[in-house]
Amino acid sequence: MTTVETFDVLTLTDEARNVVIDALANEQRSEDLALFIEVTGTRSGGYTYDLYFSDRVDAPADAAIGRDGDVTIVVPAASVARLRGSRLEFAPDGGGGLILVNPNAPTAEELHPGVPADIIAFGVDGPLAKRAIEVLESTINPSIAAHGGNADLVALDEDKRVAYIMMGGGCQGCSLSRMTLSQGIETALVEAIPELTSVVDVTDHASGVNPFYSDDH
């Protein structure tokens, strides 16, 4: 394992470095530990992360390994490009804690895994798409948030006026998700945007905590 002294993937502010060093001091065999930082997925349009201490010898062979002051940092290969240029900061507000400021954003494919590329290619930058996003954010999501759910616009075919929606949170895998779409989301969107011809659910409900199965399964 090779550790480089100058680490070009991410940096720590002085405050964040001190927090990490203090936390390390409370760990057994602290001299053998490194701070592992990796991307674990996406949520609300950004990446989610995991930060933890582990033995330096457990670092994958292709991981980026470096030092920031007295802290050894390990970033698995799959997370390097997604974290490059990031900064770990200490946020005293809200009880204090470490936050990762990342200039990189997930791609559409990362945000909507499993959705065909030809659908994603329609994008969300057209005039109807912007109106649909406004309706989702102002009307629909606040109402289904009480049940832990949310609905995002994946793409909108401006020519055929078809909106593609992905559900998340409590709506993903919910046995009532089809009713939620047809009687709630679709109705609200079409009422607010009469130009829409249909709303299509592209959610992978099989990966939800309570998977939805259609009547023919």
C-alpha cells in the first residue's frame, strides 16, 4: 500500500482535521487507522456518503490513499472521480458535525438507475418539464412527504407531452403506489398542466421495502 503525502482527491479544513484527530485518539490502535470516505448512493439530487475509521491495510488495492496533515485518507476507486475537489468541513451549527462539500453532482443515470437511456435523454429542461417540477415541488411532494414519500420528474417528452415520474422513500415499493400515481400525482399534474397527455411511473418498485406486484405476477 502506497500513501502519498499530497492528496489531490479531497481536503480537510483545519477544524474538520482536528475533529477527526480527536475522534481517532479515542479509537484503539489509532495509529493503524485511516479515515475511509466513499460515495454510497444518491438522494435529493446529490450523493450520499459514508465516513468511517478502518485499518489502513484493509484499503482496496486500487484505492486512492493520501495524507492531509496527520490524517490518512482512503477513497475507494469507484468514489475518486465523484469526490475529486471535495472539502470536508466542520459545521458548528445544528449541534456540530462533519459535512462534505462536493462540487460534483450525480449524472442522470446515477440518479435514476434502471431507467432506459432513451427516456432520460428527453431531459427536464423544457418548458413543460419546468412546470411539472414546480407542481411536484409545490403541491405533490409536500402532501406525500407525510408518508415518507416523494416523486421526482425523471424526464419529459416535450413533443408527445409525456412525463416520466420516479417515486422514492415510502412510495417506492408501496402496494398503493399505483393508486398514488393514477389518482394523485397524475391527476394533479394533468390538472395543473392540461397539455400533458400521460404520466408514466418508471420506479423500480421491486427494490422498495414493500415491493409492489401487479395482478399478473
